[in-house]
Amino acid sequence: MTAVSTPERHARKLLTVIAEAVLERVLIEDCLRLGALGYTVLDVRGGGPGGERQGQWEAERSIEMQVVCTDEVAQTIASHVLKTHAPDYAVRIFLSDVTVFRQAMF
Amino acid sequence: MLDPVVGFFLLGLIARLGRSDLRIPEALYEALSIYLLLAIGLKGGLQLAQQPLAQVWPVAAAAMLWSALIPLLLIPVLRVLVRLDGINAPAVAAHYGSVSVVTFAVAQGAVLARGWEPAPWLALLVALMEAPGLVVGVVLARRALNESRGAPPQSWGQVLHEVFFGKAIVLLTGGLLIGWMFGPKAFEPLDPLFSGLFKGVLALFMLELGLVVAQRLPQLRRAGLRLVSFAIAAPLSLGLVGAWLGMLLGLPMSGMVIFASLSASASYIAAPTALRMAVPQADPALSIGAALGVTFPFNVLVGIPIYMAWAEWLMS
């Protein structure tokens, strides 16, 4: 039986930003400018202390943007988003640890 | 007499108020709104192709001027009587400066049902009246913002892009140009989709709007009685003046009603998104509560029949 070699593993951060859909384009530009190599955007709906966003029509849509990147880039993006957009828009942001296989992609 | 599409709106309202699990999928809502914007634009363009331009341009120019003027008229009222601050007053006024495509479609259905000679090229006005008032409101709100809190985060380039490349203007203007360029003959094969199905699609969209409006009703408490009264008095006054302006511009009775309905209507597709981008400090609950929660149902249920009676009276 031939042994299957396990690919190398690397630690990265997953930065998740949940925000009003109107910010989508701006957030993508910010992320790429601040060092992220890629991103994923999902349409989401949800609620919190500020009320519900059911995503039923244009003005109530929300997106979730996921960026897997280095800790440093994640910190830079997070502080930019918190400073520029969070005061005036509905924005939630959190960070988690993830493991990636091909480090050059992130 | 009310149009049957209004019945669908009421059904949506009742369903949501009764906590029904009815929900129009987002993708369908998006598809319906794209269809309606495009179909209205096309219809206008096809009629425009058969219309002498000399007859069209004075009305078009007057309509754009009038819609830019509307926020300037409303801001003092919002500041003094409704007591909104310097940022929220122009933000709400911007919604009223722009127009509601669905109100236009309902008004057009109502005049047709009455058997009045239609003026379908007026769909041109929906496209032309979408932006000027919105831009005036946004400029004034951003100026107030600059004075009180420093430069807003989004640049003018981003804001103007949002206003002029938002889907409402792209589809309405695109439809108008396509209809105008290709003309009625080339358009026959597309007619069953864009003309035949129009009323049915409008009915489905009205059902969805009923659901959305009912969901907005609790926010009206935050808006307060003054803003709710404004959201009834403003469209009524603008509608009455609009019908009279329509008469001065030499429009037929159906055209007067449509001009009145466009003057009275407030945007809830283009304006909220543009405003959110341009002036995030403005409270969207106020403008959307007023425009969609009060003014839209008012126009559709009460306003349009009043504008029709008023147009008849003016013409007699």
C-alpha cells in the first residue's frame, strides 16, 4: 500500500463582515486594496438588537463577505471597516482561525 | 373604481399583518422588478418613436425642472413643520423628488380602465423624473453633513455612479432607447412578453409590496405623527399641482393624471439605495417609512382616484 502524503497546513484568519448590501462594492475594493488576495460574498438575512433585515427588497438586503488572509491583513481590513463604515451602516465583523493548504492563495 | 392590482396589494398587506408565512423569494422579486422597469421603458420608447419630438421635449424639460424643484419645496416644510434635522429633511425630500414606477403603472391602468385616451409615451417622464430630484436632495443632504460632521466617507464619484447606474435608471432608459430605436414593427415578436403579461406581473409585484409595506408599519411609530401627516399632505398637494401643470403643458386628461401621480409619488427602489450610499447618516426608517409605508398606499388607494376627479374638474 502506498502512503498518501498529507499536504502542508498553514494558519490563516477568516475575517467575516456582515453588512448592508449597498456596501458590497466598497467593501470588496477596500479588501483588495488592503492586501486580501480574494473574497467570497453571500446574500444573507438576519436580525439583532437593531432590528431585522429580511432581505425582501433592495433597501433591506444584507451580505456576508468572507476573506481568508494573514492575521496582519485581517487586522488592517477590520480596523478600516470599523472606522469608516461601522459608525453609519449596519455592520458586524468577526475573526476566526482557519487552516489552509495552499498558503500562496491567501 | 380601484384597479384589481390594488387588490393584490391589499392581499399582501393582510397576509403580513396576519403573520402568514407567505414570502416572495428574493430572486422572483428581483426578476419582477427588472421586468417592470424594462417593460415600462420599452412601452415609452415604442410610443416615443411614433411621437413628433417637438411635442415631447417641452413636456420632458418641464418634468425634469419640476422634479428638481420638488425637494426644494419640501425641505422647509420638513424642517419647520415635521421638525426633521438638516440631514434627514433633504434625505426624505430626495425620495419625493424621485418617482415610483409602480404608482405610475397603477395610474396608467386606472386611466385606461376609465376609457380615457392613453398617453403611453409619458413613460419617458418616469425615466426623466427619476434622477433630478434625487440629485438635488442628495446634494443638499451632503452639504448639511459636511457642515456638521465633516466629509462623508463615500466620494461623489461613487454617489453619482449609484444614482445614474442604479438598476432603475439603467433599465428604464435602456428600455426607452431600445423601444425608440427599433420601433413597433420590429418589436411585434416581443409584444406577448412585454405587453401581454404586464398586468399580471404588476399584480404579483403589488402582492410583494403589500408584504413589504406591512412589515414597515411598526417603523411608522418611530417616524411620528408629523411625518405621517406629511406623507399624506405632500403627495396630495404635489398631485393637485402636478395635474394643473399637466394641463398647462397641454397634456390630455390621462396625461394630467399620470403627471399628477408622478409628482405625488416617492421613490422606494432607486432613492433608498442611492441615499444609503450618499448620506449614510440619514435615518432610512424615516424616509422609507414615509415613502413606502404611507405615501405609496395613499397614492394607490386614495390619491389616484382623487387626481382623476381633479383632472376632470380642471378640464371642465
